[in-house]
Amino acid sequence: MPVESITLGCRLNFAESETLARQAPPGDWIIVNSCAVTSEAVRQTRQAIRRAHRRRPEAKILVTGCAAELEPASFAAMPEVTQVVGNAAKLAPNVVPAGNQGHVRSFVAVQTGCDHSCTFCSIAPARGPSRSFAYADIRVAVERELARGAKEIVLTGVDITSFTGGLGPLVERLLRDIPQMQRLRLSSLDSIEIDETLFALIAGEPRLLPHFHLSLQSGDDLILKRMKRRHSRAEAVSTVERIKAVRPGATIGADLIAGFPTESEEAALNTLRLLDDCDVVAGHIFPFSPRPGTPAARMPQLERETIKARAARLRARAGERRAAWLAGQVGSVQRVLVENGGKAHTDGFAPVRFDGRNGDIVDMRITAVTDDHLAGVPA
């Protein structure tokens, strides 16, 4: 029986889960790759473990990932759990996690860990310092995923812009050395670390797809300082303006935290305005939750109702912007990659309902928006 994996959290976790399942000897095991980015993510991890046990009570459950690294004893105490393995021990140090879980888009890790100390974040202690994988190993992983049927590669990691030697030079080298790779995406970027080579590729390399997800977190300078982020509000806006100037069709996603400790109403409104100022069409909104042991957990906390209300306001505005962006594509012709189950995505990462052949790349004339998805016909 093949090993089953259940993945929570980031794209790096998905790549790791696929690698773990491939390398594990066959057996009646379920691997739960956990997330600790918020207290809600930890709660969902516990919920997933209990559901897996109810579904397959005879299976042994191994829990790994960031929540398991930070709270090993509490997970080991769960009666459903057979074994807990921390991040450091789950894969050999030189193994490049990669996988597509049967889909046409594959995630390939280029680094793991983080050298920064954002005051709200528990991922740096969970993952350790930044370590970049060797180029030769990354190239082999990409070529293997393409050979397994991947049509699109997503480079992922904890902090990919910290890749040794620069993310831009890595992308440039991969595109040069692997001509059969026709679609390349990047996962979340730290805007202050986008290097000049990467800006040049954004401008002129069509195989680098034009959706860029930025780790912005706040639109207020004082809160950014208290978060220990390394960019200012003006620098975030300037980065997006530069991307849009060299790649007019580029789309922007962003991570934003609502209700960080000490956040005033004006600071919250500055973050709300950032959605417009950075033309965000894919906002990932996180209500602040204090993570044990982090500096932000020791700061004066806002009331939970205030945090929830500010998160709801951010989500509503992000939803309005996304709806307007999708509606604006009606009548246009968009190139889409057909995925599993009648789904597809445009180059700008707009979701499309299209029941085509898995892995096909199709030019579509967009005719409507339904349920946060575009719909259309082959052009």
C-alpha cells in the first residue's frame, strides 16, 4: 500500500510531502505534514490527524512539519499519533523536495529556513537558518518533474529571494539550461530582495509567468518596524510600480496581517489602502494570532473582535478588487494551462473553469465570470 500524505500550509510543505511519500517504504502509514504559521493552522493540523485516524483507524500516523517541530510533546501525546519527526530529521539535508501530487504544476524547493527575525513569525525557529540547495540538485529535480509530466514548475522555499547568489541568477540559469521548461512561476517573494537580474527577467522572459506574490504583511511604516520587516510602505509600492512598468500585464498577490499588536485604526487603514496602491488582486489575509515564544506575543494585544473586524474589512476589499479584476478580463483572450477536474489557470493566475485535456495549454476567449472563476471558449 502506498504511503498517504496529508499536507497543511505552504507550497514547500507540498513539495516535501511528495518527496517523503516517494521515499518512504510501502506500508500502512499516513504522513501529516503540519503547519505552524498561525494558531489556526496548528488547530487544523490536530483536526486533520483526528479525521485521518477516524477514516483509517488501522493506519499508523507520522506527524512532521513546523507544528511538530515547535510542539513535539503535544503531538506525541495525541492518542492517534504513532511517531513525531521534526523538520531537521524528515529529509536528508541535500534532498531537493519536489512534487506535483498528480497535477500538472510541480513545486520544486530551492532553499529552506530563514535568517530573518520577523517578530510575529515562528517559522524561522521551526525551519532553522536559510540553506540553499545546490544548483545541480535543483536542476535534476526540475528535469525529473518535467519528465513526470509537469507542464509548469513553481520554485518554492521559506524565503526564496535569499537564495545564495540571488534568485534572479538562479532563474536565469535554469531557463537557459532547461529549454524544455516553458512555464516557470515563483512562490512568495520578499519584495526588498528582488534583485536586478530578476527584474530583467520579469521584463523580458515570457517563460517566467507574470504573477508575483509578495510578502508585504502591513501597509503602515510603524507596524512594519514593529514586525521587524525590512521594507517600508513606499518601497513596497515602488517595487510593484517597477514590476508593472516593465511587465504591464503582471498581477500581484500579497500576504497581509490584520490586527498586529499596537495597530491603530489609522495603521489598519494604511494596510487597507495598500491593496489599491499595490494593485493587489490576490490578497491572503491573516488575522494576527500570537505564536508562543515570539516577540509579538509579548506586545500589547488588540481585542480579538477588533482583529476579526479588521481582517473581515481587508478580505472584503480584497474580494472587491479581485472581482473587478476578473470582470475586466471578460472579452479578452487568455492563455490557460488545463489542470485536473475541469480547472485551469491563466498566465496571470486567474482561475478558469474549462473541461479540457489535462496538461493542454489553450488560448481561451473569456466570456463570463461565475463563482470567482472565469469561463470561456477556445479562441
